[in-house]
Amino acid sequence: MLKGCCCAEAIVRGALMLMGEESEALCAAAAGLCGGIRTGHDCGALSGGAMMLSLFDRGTAAQVMIPELVEWFDDRFGMEYGSVSCEDIAGEGLRYKAERCKPMTIAVYEKCVELLRDNGFL
């Protein structure tokens, strides 16, 4: 994120680093999820986390890891901010973006790494 990547893109870049791969096309696609699909809807960090988990194994991600990630995210951030939408988390005009989004993106990435370890992918 310090290099200008948004939340979803930063998480996907982290996943690619773990895999020892690079894909500018995939990172560009992930950037479309940032800022709540660029509309303030669902959190881009959460969407990026789902992409990260799916990069390792589509089946286990869909059946096990993504539901666990979403439940954790809702408990950790949804309850605090009232929803899992970017607009509610970051506020109008994204006024809390620096304060909330960077630590949240890091937390989502770390949770994804934990889920990948727990499921034998790392």
C-alpha cells in the first residue's frame, strides 16, 4: 500500500509473493475491487482476501476458507463499523481510509495466511 496499491491489489500482490509468482494482469484486475468495487460497496480488503485464498485452492477456498474469512471479518470489523461495506468502514469521502483501511488490509492478509497454514497450503 505504501507503493500506491489499494487494499485488494495489495493483498493479491502479497499472495503472489507467497507463491513466488508475478502477474500484473491479475493485480490490475484486483484493483477493480478496491474502494468497495470502486463504488463503496463490499470492502475491497475482504474481496482481495477471497481472491488470495482462491489462488491457492478454489475448492477449499470456496467451501472452507472464504466462509471462515467472512465470518471473522464480520465479527472483527462488521460489528465495529456497522457493516462490511467500504462506504461504512471508510466513511463519506473515505475520510477514515488511512486510519482504518491500511490496518484492516494488513489484518485480512494475516488472517488469510493463517487460514492457508491451517489448511495445509503454507
